[in-house]
Amino acid sequence: ATLESLYDVRDVIGTGAFSVVRLAVHKLTGQRCCVKIVDKLKYYQRGGARANPKQLLREIEVMRSVKHRSVIAVYDVYDTERFMYIVLEL
């Protein structure tokens, strides 16, 4: 499945140096969430995760494994050649 097939991605709710956060709604459940869209080219050019693609994936896996009421949950991750889409708890 693709991000677009499962989520209705809506308005921008935040921006950063190499990412944009947009409001999203799961098409089947209606659950509101957000999608952090990381521009991998900009991320690595600025030395993100020490410019190591495997490190970015590792950081996401660590985020997924943490379950705590004070930590935003990671629901899904979609990786394309240029962008990493991280679906997060709102």
C-alpha cells in the first residue's frame, strides 16, 4: 500500500530545515494523525544522522519501539527515493 492510498494528507502544520509536517486522516478509520515528510537529499546534505541512510532508518526503528505516553507514536513509514514519510500520532 502507498501513503496516498491509506491517508488523506492535508494542510501543513509545521516546517523545518529538511522536513514538512502535514495533517493527515486515515481513509478507513478516520483517525487523525500527522505525516512528517523528510526530504532525504536536504537531510543528508546537511549531515543529518551523520549523512548515513542506515542511521536514519535506525532512528525511526528506535522511535517505533518506544511506547510511552510522553512520546509520540510512529504508526507507519513510507520510504521513496527522495522522501521519507513518517506517519505520527497527532
